[in-house]
Amino acid sequence: GLASGFQPTGPAYTLMFVMMFMLMSVRDIVLERQAGTLTRLRLGAASSAVLATGLFLGPLLVGLAQAAILLGFNALLPGMDFGDSPATLVLLMVLFTGVSSALALVAATFCRTSGQADGLGMSVSMLMASLGGLWWPLEIVPGFMRQIGTMLPSGRGIVVFHNMIGRGWGLQENAPHLIWLAGTLVVLLLVARLRLRRLID
């Protein structure tokens, strides 16, 4: 169970900082568009699907490394527990980081300047962190706010962490949340591909 208040704090901050890093990478993608890099790659026969995949995988790998470091330091704290299912933990972080990276890619297609990218990335990450239960537990907010929180990737992520730590749940019990994250990832990647095609073709 959740033996102390700091047990959910480490995972919550891990999700928040990973998501924040992903969404702040929006600026890099916008700068590449302004410099004409994406257009030159497209003229070099790189399809919109290939470009979307490359722009998605780079931040994803960095985000996973960041998540591993943060969770590793959290694990050194006395009494910290991530549950009994390492497979659930790994799959959750891969899916959550992937969704965050894909969301950043979609957001970048709506920004024309680096200033817009910075503002959008910070605003979205802070909004999703607060509404998704990364600043305070979703269990203490009204029911309608809890429903809003679980409609966000941040909310789904922290619910899985709470299930792993507080209930000892693994892949089977958390499957609905993990499937939701996987479906959201697929949808965001499809939208990113379509948006990139419109922008650079």
C-alpha cells in the first residue's frame, strides 16, 4: 500500500518532468521548419511518415533515458516501492513518453514561431500536470475533476503508478489504462503525419 506520502510524489514528478521535456522540444521542431531543414529532407525523397518517425523517436529516446535516471534516483529513497511488476513499469514509461513525444510533434505543426512553441509547450505541460493529478492526488478532487484527469495521459499514467504501488496491480489489471495510452499514441502519430504532409509537401 501507499505507506507514506512521498511514495506517489517521485513517480508524479517523473511523469511531469518527462512530459515537460517532451513538450519543450516543440521549439526545436519549429526551428527546423523555419530553417528549411524539413523541406530539404522532403525534397530528398524522405516521406512525411519517415520525417514524423524521426522527429518522434529522437525526443522519445532522450525522454526514456531521463525517465530511467529519475526513477533510478527515486528507487534509492528509503521505502520507495514501484510495485511488483517491472513489465508494467517499463511499458507505462514507454507509452507515456511516446504519447508525450507525439503530442509535442502535433503541437509543433500548429506553431509558427519559437515564442509560440515555448508558450504552448509550457502551458500544455503545466495544465496536464495539474489536471492529471501530478501535483495532487486525483483521489482528493471532486468526481468531475477526476473524470477530466483520467482523460489525460498524465492522469492515466499516475493512476497506473498508484495501482502498482498501492494495490500491487500488474499488466492485467492496468490493461485498460495501458491500452488507452497505446491508442492515444497511434492517433497522435497519425495526426502528426497528416499535419507534416500538409506543411512540407
